[in-house]
Amino acid sequence: MRSWIGLLAAVAVLALALGARAQRGAAPSKSIPANAQESSSKQDKIKIFSVKQGEVIMVDRVKKSDEEWKSVLTPQQFEVTRRGGTERAFTGKYWDHHERGIYRCIGCGTDLFASDTKFESGTGWPSFWKPVAPENLLERDESSPFGMVKELRCKRCEAHLGHVFDDGPKPTGLRYCINSASLAFDPAEQ
Ligand SMILES: [Zn+2]
């Protein structure tokens, strides 16, 4: 009971102080919760699947300014991954690439697609029927001249990768149509 009275008194004092401050015409200070920094750093951790480790791991999100991205990407990689561009069909590094290994995100190295799910789509872009793990990707509805399509981004750095369509082969029936410029190939260890 006594502690309630103490609390009420503290609230009253605070209200009086705030009132006095408002009367003096002081600009209201922005209220920033004490734990704001903590919660934003928690949000910066995400779960992705690591092929090498064979399990879901916690990693930091990768955020860079345009200038920083430009310093680590080629102009075409920047245009595709940070501006949502599309490379011309049959011009990319991987549409006709058949080695065994893992295709990773060019921006942050997240494992995205495995060579054993790559197929010949005839489109001129590397095409897969399944990602390494759905949690490594972000899907977003996007309107296009052909209707609504699903845009794909890397979950960790939000690089634009390409689109997913529902006209792919079995067993998923999906076609992940990806720009070579968004990918870095890591050959499998023999
Ligand atoms: Zn990425």
C-alpha cells in the first residue's frame, strides 16, 4: 500500500514538472524508449539457413549506403541488386552454367540456390525450382505490365534477385528466375 502511495506521489511530481515545462513553452522532447537501441539491434538479427553448417543460424542484417554498395559491386550488379534492374537474357554469367555448387547472394554471401535444383528454362536467366531455404528469401507482390508478379529479394541484404513464377517443373511447379548479376557461384568441394 505504501509503495502505491509513493508511486502516485512520484507521478504527481512528474505531472507537475511536465506542466511547468509546458507552461514555459519548452519544446517537447522526443520520447525515446530506453530499450529502443536494444530492440532495434535485436531486429537486426535474422535467421537464415547455412548449407555449410547444415542448419539455421543467426546473422546480422547487412545494410550499406548506395556509396558503399557501389564500392563493392560492379555497376551492373548495383543496378540489378539495389535498383531492381534486370540483365538482358542470355548475357549473364550463369544462365548456361552447369557446375556443381551453391549460388550465393552477391551482396552478402547468403546461400540462395543449389546447382541440383537448376534447370533449363529456355529464358536466358538462371532458373531454379527451389531455393536453398525459404527463410533466406523475401517475396513481395509487384505489379508489372503482365499483372501481379512475385519479386524475390535476399533476406539478409535485401538485394533484388529476380522473380518467382508458378510455371516451373515438378516437384514444386515453381520457377525462380534469377539475375546472374545477383549471384556468386561457389563450386562444391570434390
Ligand atoms: Zn544478400
